[in-house]
Amino acid sequence: VSWAATGGPPLRYCLEVRMTDSPAWSEADSEAFILRGQVFTPRRAEIARSLVDLIPAATDDAFTAAELGVGAGWLSEAVLRRFPHARVVGLDGSPRMLAETAVRLAPFVARVELRPFRLEDDAWLAELPPARAILSSLVIHHLDAADKQRLYRRLLERLEPGGGLLICDLVAPTSETARRYMARAWDDEVLRQSRAMTGGDALADEFRATEWNLYDYPDPTMDMPDPLPDHLDWLRAAGYVSVDAFWLCAGHAVYGGYRPA
């Protein structure tokens, strides 16, 4: 990462040779999502506000938050801005995403650590510090149902008492009617945001041309969403309390639960 543009020192972060893409997600996908994610994700500012609002902390608390799949760093940035004494550990499997996040979070260099990881592996869990909040956005749907349940159980161990697991992810429809609705709603949101943010339809046209909408173009090698009620049941079964769905738009849901205090 070049720090000439930021004038700041490097974040604590290292790209190892052992860090590789998942079989289905490529660095080209990472580049596309960095450039288009704000339009392709429905109401991203609302997602960030919802997740940050749900963190069980006062504004001036000092605590650690972890983000699984830090992406381009927009959610971690929201946490660091809301909580000026918080520290964030951001994990991602994409070198391109980590590099982008390092630049974005340079103003918070003393409070950020970025780490490579593979969501499917377990080694990173043992190295995760106790956290007040574990956050994830648009990552967990890449796991199958059994691995999601296992991850929820393991993450409970990494939370402080009273800490929260807070997730935004794509969820599966439970009927063909619901699938059609989610697909259309996502297309509509992308079109609205393309016009609002760029003044035209070009990014909405690209969204359709690249078959990004998994409700119309499922790819079971990469996308394995499950119904929202299943996630809530799995969280309760894993031992979380105050489990709820907090926000939903175009197949994207914010949900989570808390470790008993």
C-alpha cells in the first residue's frame, strides 16, 4: 500500500502468500465491488447505521469490535467514527479489499488492525480477541447451512458477556413469489441509487448485464443464502439472547443476537 496520498504510517496489516481467494470469489470481483458496491448494495448507509446503533456500547466506551469480511472498510469506518475509543480488527480474504481498507482507515491508524483470513478455516478464530461486537456484512451467505451454524456457535465464545453478533446478509426466499419480489426490489434499489448517485442508469444497466442479482441468477458455488427465520433459530440454538431481525430491504437483512451477560 502506498501511503503517499495519506501521509500516515501503515496500519498493522500484512499480506501473506498463504492468503488466497475463495474458489468462487476473485480479485476481479473485489475490484468490481469496491467500485460499484455503494450502488449495488441497497441502502448501504442505512445498513451501517443499523449495525452501529445495535452495538452494546456507550459512545465513549473503549472496546474491541471485529469485522468479518471488512471489504472496502465502510462499516469499520462507521464504527470508528461513532466510537472514538474503540479498536477494530478487520479480516478479509482479498488482498485488494485489505489494501483499499488500509487506505480508507488511515485516519484511524492507531485503532485498526487488518488481518488476512479464510472464512471457511478455523485458525483465525483462536486469534480473535474478546470483542464487544462482531460484525459482518454480505459475507456469511458464502457458507453452507452447517458451516453457518458452526460459525455462530464459535463466535459466541469470542464475544464478551453482553457482546453482540450483528450481521447484514442476503437471505433466501421461502417461495417463488418471494424470490420474484426480492429480485425486482433489488433491481429497483440499484436503479434508484444509480440515478441518485450518478445521475444516470449506467450502473443499473451494468448490474443487470453482469447478472449480479443472485435472486435472478443464482450461483450455488458461491452464494448459499438461507431463510431469515433459520438464521434466527440457529442463533438461539447457539446460545444467543435477544435474537431479532432489525432491518430488511430487497433480500438484505440485518439480524443478530447477544451473548448472555
